[in-house]
Amino acid sequence: MAKGDRGTTTRGKRATPRAGRSRSGRAGDPELVQLLTPEGERIDSVTGPDGTEYTVDFTDEEYRGLYRDLVVIRKLDAEATALQRQGELGIWASLLGQEAAQVGSGRALRPQDMAFPTYREHGVLYCRGIDPIMPLGLFRGVDQGGWDPNEFKFNMYTIVIGAQTLHATGYAMGITMDGKTGTDDGEAVIAYFGDGATSQGDVNEAFVWSSVFNAPIVFFCQNNQYAISEPLERQTRIPLYQRSSGFGFPGIRVDGNDVLATYAVTRAALDNARHGQGPTMIEAYTYRMGAHTTTDDPTRYRIASEVEAWQAKDPIARVRAFLEKQQIADEAFFAGVDEEAKQESLSLRERVLAMPDPQPLTLFDHVHAEGSPEVDAQRDQLAAYLDSFEGSTH
């Protein structure tokens, strides 16, 4: 799928129920929905815990498009991490290892659906057709992100943990009040958050409100096993997806390293929401391969063998194995994707380095639409302070 495509071709079709066998994880793994094994073996369809059958029906070109998305996004993310290490970004939250969860769910969104991200959904942002340089302006301290949430149906990044789930719930309630649910063309909302955010009051309040008001929302939890440095067992005594039942709506766990299963589960949940069937919680069971952010050192709280075990479940490697086994792609294709990803990352680097530093006083420009005496006074105080320095050009 080409960059910026929002799933209007075959990928825009509804996930088709078929008869099929259920799929759970391997010995020691949790039961989850999986359509593509770590070895690249395709499973035709899967029966979910509620009896829903999940499958996908993609063309060869669309399978190749998913692989392209995954590779390009990983390369752009790696470039951003390198830029931070070289002092060009203040901080960066990497998505390494979570590409399938983001591409699968991002491509499952229909054009009219609204997404509310955290600060790590660079892959979803890419799938919504937003220039990948936009979040780097935020982390460089040049701007607040820069994209139009209404144009791209993708809200601004949210730094406060879990706050976006309440924003998303309110937006979803508004969709219902506006009469924009109940049909195939209805709207739905997806809210992204991590496993650690499930301990936040905002997230639990969002569950209450969305359930009581039957809001058309999908809560998409990327369970990457660690909330900064806290392992999952310090967050919950039960699987995260089971928490939703206490609030009165269904939950399901999907293999978050499987882009096909993530797409199928997310598309079905969004379609249920747009048809007025209320919220769903999806737990995308995945793994953060790198640090929580570039200020974090994961070697202090997890062991190398754990990382190696998850590397065997790499989301990109399994799609490549599938493409090779099915003879859908050849070496020329893979080399071409690698080169495309390299060029996009080089372009990203050049554009970041060319970003102009903002003038300090522009900090106050857009605080209030019609100005504020308090803000004006703060601006004057900062201006006076800057004028006290010789050669000031604020």
C-alpha cells in the first residue's frame, strides 16, 4: 500500500467472518488471536473468544504494501533515535518492536475514523498520511506537532499518560449525539495507550463513561510488557483485556507482532463501534525492543534472554518469511524497499537539521485565540529578561 493510503482498496473491506480454527499462543504464551505465526505460516481464519471469526483478504500488492509500511516505519524510527543521540532531538519515544500493532491498527481505520495517540504512535501517524517529520518538530522543541487533527483524523500527541482516552471518549460521545453511528458510513474512534496507562485514573474513567454512554470507541492497548521500568505483573493480576468486562464491554487479546491479526481485530472492533455496538478493548500483546524513551536504560530492569526470545517473534521478519514462502515478493522487491526506507530516513534527517530555531517569544503566540492580559504580562517579562543580555535578538 502506498504511503498515505487509508485503506480504501481491498484493505478497506470489512474483515470477513469465515469458518476456521481458533489459535492460541504457544506453550507458556497467552491465548491470543493470530493469523501469521513467527515462522511466517498463514492461518486462514481464527475464532475469537466471543465466537467472532477473523480473517483478511488482501491482494499480493497489499501484502507487499504492509511489509513496506513496516520497514519504512522502523527505519524512520531508527533515524529519529540516532538524531536524539546526536543532540538534535530533546527526547524520542521509539516504537521498535511495535510496528505491526501500529500498522495493522492504523491501516484498519477508515477515512472517517478519529485516532487519539500517545507520544509513540509514529506508525499510525504514517498510515494516516501525515509527514513523518511532524512529531520530530515536537521533540526538537520547534513546535507542538504541526499537523491538522481534523484534516488527518489524527489528534495531536498526548504526553500526559492516559489523558487522551478521556479526550477520545468525549469525542466518541459527540459522534453519537450527532447521529453519526448506525451505518456502514458511521464514524468510530480509536484511543491508543500502553499497559502502564491502564493503572491511571483517566483510563478507568474513560472506560466508565464510554460503557455507560455506549460510545463508538476502541481502546487499543499496546501491551509492550513494561510501563517505563515496571513489568506487567506489577500492573495487573489478570490479563489486561479482561479488565473491560468489569466495565461492561468486550475485550480481546491479539498478537501485536502479527500485522494481519491486528488489522482484522481492529477493523472488526471499529465496525462494531460505528454500527452502534459500543466500545471494545483490544490488548495488542507485543514487546518494546528498545528503551521506553531515549532517557531510559532497559538493561537495568530486564535480561538479554528475554529480549532475544521476543526477537524471534519480530513483526517484520515474519511478514518477510510469509512473502518468501508464498512467492509474493523476490529479492529485488526487498532490496527496493530497503533502499526506499534508506532514502526516506536520509530525507528526514536533512529536514530535521534544517529546521529553524523558533524565537523565544513565539511561545506565547497561540496560547489564547484572542489574547490574554496575563499572558501578555508574561511575554513582557520574558522580553525584558532577554533584553538584559547583550546582543539579544528575540
